[in-house]
Amino acid sequence: VIPGWFSEISPMWPGEAHSLKVEKILFQGKSEYQNVLVFQSSTYGKVLVLDGVIQLTERDECAYQEMITHLPLCSTPNPKKVLVIGGGDGGVLREVSRHSSVEQIDICEIDKMVVDVSKQFFPDVAVGYEDPRVTLHIGDGVAFLKAVPEGTYDAVIVDSSDPIGPAQELFEKPFFKLVANALRPGGVVCTQAESIWLHMHIIEDIVKNCRQIFKGSVNYAWTTVPTYPSGVIGFMLCSTEGPPVDFKHPVNPIDANDSHCKSKGPLKFYNSEIHAAAFCLPSFAKKVIDSK
Ligand code: AAT
């Protein structure tokens, strides 16, 4: 450990640790679920860390939040009801609220401290909470889904932390079954699905489970986020049986001139070309994912 630097050390990426230079520690706390840290870095703006793992930085959060949101929402015509699981910082809410067809945005985040800290230190991310369509539920995503009537949502976005800690169940088969049940026929889900460089074994399991559960389409996409382990992160995109969804050809582009979108400031990362490109996989990953 280098003094004055934050190093992201975890058994999920043994033998490596990305480091950021710390200018100032702004918040340190312990919630019921995890350690919460906010610091000012010298080159990535403010950084939110949970249990030693970077959740977002001001500089590159746009890549993750825009992709995890617009990959599913731009792939489905006219989404109205959207559920976010995790994502307590509000960044995914900010992105969902760019879509003017959306009427209801529910979010279930387990840790109220994440919400409070984000509102205090990351106003440009937590701005998502200001949309009147948003309802916040504090609780476990699995328990929340158990109470959702069948076929409620057009889209579910699972913005979850890694499978060590409170998010473990969000990577398991029973959870995906609950998500499928909560979606209408032809509804879409997008989940945080780790790194092709580090977690092919986890991705393999997710793909296998999803192929058994989601009878529409099942796809893996990825993007670059410099402060996530290995600098890339992937997404599992699935649809339930019903009107077919072709994730690789977005049918619902964002209207940047719409008032909902304008009030949030411009998109920084997402566009239709990068949407289609996100599904192109390196050969080693394609081989494993296609065989599952
Ligand atoms: N948008 C920032 C990126 C995240 S945040 C993940 C969120 O999921 C955290 O706020 C965490 O408290 C919440 N969470 C964890 N488990 C649950 C659960 N069971 N139910 C509801 N919310 C939960 C993800 C960063 C990815 C990091 C990649 N290394």
C-alpha cells in the first residue's frame, strides 16, 4: 500500500490493484451493510468506494451509467415502468429519466447511507432523485422482487456491486427467475456482469442461468470504464418470451431535444454506434459465451 494512494485490493482480482492518488478523504462511515468511503482524487474527481471497491468516480461514471441504462431502454419501444435494483447513487435514475415514455421509476437500494452520501457529495449523479417519476425503496432487491406482481415492468436494471457482500444473491439463479417474473412478456433486463478479463467463470454461470430462464434473447455487451477492475465492465442483456427484442439494433433512440433529456445535460458517452459495437466480443469471450 502506497501512502497517500487508494489501492483497490480484492480477492475478486488477485495479484493486481488499480490505484488513485488521494487529495482528501471527505467521508468515512460504516453502514449496516458495508464500509462507505468518499475521497477527492487528484485526476478522477470524487470517488465513491464500498467495502474497498470503487463504485464510481465523477470522471468516468458516465460510461457505466449511460451504457447500463440505454442498452436496455433503447432496445425496447416505449418503456413505461422501469425498476432499478442497487444504483443508490442515483446515476442510473438520471439516465432512465432521459426517456420521456417512462412513467414510473422504482428503485430498490439496500443501503440508505449510499443514497445520503451521494446526495451530499455527488449532486450531478444524485440529480436522478429529483425526477417526480422516481420512488425510492430502501431494502434488499431480492425481497423487493418477491413482492412484485407478475408482469409489472417493461425493464429492470440491476446496478449491483460485486458478488462478495450484500449483492451476492443478485448473481444467482433464483434472482434471475424473480426478475423474469417481474417483467412483462418481451420485457428487458440489464445486469452488471463483471469483466471478461477477470471473471469469465462468473460470466459463464450468469449466461448459463439466463439462457435457461429468459426465453427471448440473451446477450453479453461490454464497455470501457477506466476505474473498474481491468478497465472494462460487462452487462447481461436478456428479454422474456414475447415480442422479440434485438438488442444489437436499437429501436428507441434517445431524443436529445426532448425536455426530459435536455434538463439533464448532454449524454457524454452513449450513442447508437457504441450501442451496436458493445455486443462485439473478443474471440476468447465469444467462444465461451456462445457455447453456454
Ligand atoms: N452506480 C454505481 C455502481 C454500482 S452501485 C451498486 C449498489 O448496489 C450499491 O449502492 C449497493 O449498496 C447496492 N446493493 C448491493 N446489494 C444489494 C441488494 N441485495 N439489493 C439492493 N441493492 C444492493 C455498482 C458498481 C460495480 C463495481 C464493479 N467492480
